[in-house]
Amino acid sequence: MTDIAAIVLAAGKGTRMKSGLVKVLHPIAGRPMIDWPLEAARAAGALPIVMIVGHQADEVRKRFEGQPDIRCALQAEQLGTGHAVACAAEALGGFSGTALILCGDTPLLRSATLSKLLAFHRSQAASVTVLTACMDNPHGYGRVVRDGEGRVLRIVEQKDATPEEQAVREINSGIYCMESDFLFANIGSLGNSNAQNEFYLTDLVAMAAEQGASCLAMAIDDCDEIMGVNDRAQLAEAARILRRRINRELMLSGVSLVDPDHSYIDQGVVIGPDTVIHPNCSITGRTIIGNGCLIESGVSISGCRMGDGCHIKAGSVLEDSELFNSVSVGPMAHLRPGNVLKDRVKIGNFVETKKIVMGEGSKASHLTYLGDAEIGRDVNIGCGTITCNYDGVNKHRTVIGDNVFIGSDVQLVAPVTVGQNALVAAGTTVTRDVPAEALAISRVPQVNKERWWRRKKK
């Protein structure tokens, strides 16, 4: 345990989201909303982190199973922010130091801002430090009230503020540093005589001033960081800002985004330098893309690992697959999960694959389905070929050796093996293994009926 802990308020339902999912689990840039302030607290050195849960508490807890630095405290009734922080007392039993108090619906907060807030708080030996901002339109936020010398006296919520107080432009972000001895000595003394009948955490500021304890405020430069997400419009706006940050970092690292405003890339995606990404691409999950790749417009990539020099053509969808170097996919191809494509493989237009391993230099250029197959190197798969891998009950595997030529419109009825250097003639239905270097051909004999057109006309 360090001398910095964090308390993250995440118990609210978020009724304005109009959702069956608790607000803090709504995804934003590839992560649940709550992940962002938690990660900021971690990066600022907070250990442990106590998350206050309430609505859908079990679902929120499940998200953080196996993360020993996160403890959950239950707020069974949502009676205000002061009551929520009081619920953390048991989870922080024995802790002595500085408590960071954060909101679970502020995904834009940066760890650098928290570090700066902590440094300011400690350098001034404060009991309470409030993170504030000055806004042209402060409607809806609590106002920071200072004395004539600039000392913080209290924070007044919008509904409880006088007209003079409502004219104040400095607002409370809901983010604090508090010394633990002051916090837990006073949190139980909060009252709820206010317009909301709630226990306000902000009342601790007035208590500190009354007790002569040092209560300070630090103004933030970028108001976006303290933006709370209360509805889906604000969720979309926060996602836009996060994408802009992510895209800027990628471009500064050597990635070319042709139109960064229309590039949708999750946090945690890794992309190598000299890769070019065209507009309207979605790259999500734990995707890793190598150096010098070209991703054309309208591509969706999720959970893939891609080597250097790959070319993903327009409109293709790639899921949970591994591509080695110089692989070409698309246009309009679909890689379903479980594929491994070795160097210089080509998957062409309107080709669908699922759970295949395809060797170096092999290609399926168009209009093909390959599922549950092991394909060797330098194999040509002709147009219209399918592996018939499902018998209605079980999936079966097709094995194709090196240097095999599969003609157009071939059906490979699994389980079946085609030996190396074999050739399967166009239009063949393969139901038995094909030996190495053999020709497999299965066709109904062609019949030409002479003068048929004239007889039909008569």
C-alpha cells in the first residue's frame, strides 16, 4: 500500500442513458467508461483503489475480478456523494495518507492532471484540494465560493445556490484530494438539509474552512478533462475527444491517417510506423498492425495480429486472426475468427474464411468459402470453391498439401485430404482423399444434342 489511495464513485444507475446497462459499463473507445478514471488513478500512483458500486454491483465487480489493486465497496442506497465516500471507510481501514476522490463517469481525465493535483496538494500541505475549472456556461455545476483573499470557503450546488452564487464561473469538477485523517474524521458528520436531501461530499469543504484546515483549489487548463457523461450524446462527444487523442498519438508515432476525424481506433491498438489508414476504418480490440501496411477505406479489424507490409482492401472484415508479412486481403473479404495466414497469402474479393491455416504464397482470389482447413504453401484455390465442413451435427477438417491446384467450382466434402502436387479439376466434388500428384475429376459426361435449337423453335 502506498500513501495515496483512490475512491472512485461508480454506484449510480445513469437514468439519462436510458439503458439496461449501468452507466459506467458503457463502452467508450474500446473500454468501459469506468476503466478510464481507474487507469488515470493507477498511473498517478494510487494504491489501493476503492470503487463504490451500487446499481448492477455484481456486473461491475465481475469486470475487475483478478485485479488485486481494486477493492469494491457497496453503496446499497444512493444517498449522495458524501454517503458514497463514507462507504469506502471499511475498505480503506488502516490507510493513512492522501485520498484521491474521482467520478466514474469522467473518462477524459488524464493521469498527468491527477499527478499535478497531488503535487499541488502536498506542496501546500492542504487538508482538502478541489480540482476546479472556469466555464463560460457553468449551468448544472456546483460553484466554488471564495473569500476576499481567494481562499475556498464552500461549494454550493446549482439547486442550492443564490443568484449571486450562480453567477460564479468557477465550478467544482467533483475531483478532490483529501487527507485521510480529515476525511474520515468528518465524513460521518455530514447532513442532508439541502434541495436534494442528499449527503453532499462538497460540505466537507465548508467544514475544513470552519475548522481552520487548509482548503485549496487548483484550476484545470482543459475543461474537457472533467466532462461528465450523463447521456448518450455526451458519451459520443467524449468518444470523439478520446479518438482525437488516440489518433494524434498514432500520427506522432509515424502512422498516416488520411482523415483522422473519420478513423475509429480503440485505445490499446498498436500500429507500426509507415502504415497508412484510409477513412471510415474501425480498428478495435487487442489489434496489432505492423510496419508499412495499407488499410483501405471501410475496413473493420477486431482482435487481429498483422505483420509488416500487409494490404487490407476496401470493405473487408477481419476478426481474431493472425496475418504474417505481405498478406493481401479483399476487397470485401471476411476473415472470421481463428485464421492463420502465412507470408504472401492472398485472400481475394468476396472470400470468406474461418479457422484455416494457409501456407506461404497460397491464394484464394475470389468468391470462395474456406472453413476448418489446413492449406499448404503455393496452393491455388479456384473461384467458387467451398470446403463443406459441416454435416449438420459436427464440423470436419479439410487438409490440402503444398503446390496443389484446385480448379473453379470445386466442393471439398470434409473430412478429406488432397496430397501435395495434386490437381482437382474444375467442377469436381471431392468425397475421397486425393493422392499426391494425382488428378481428381468428377463430372457428369457432357452431352451435346445436335440441332436442338431448331427442334425447339418448331
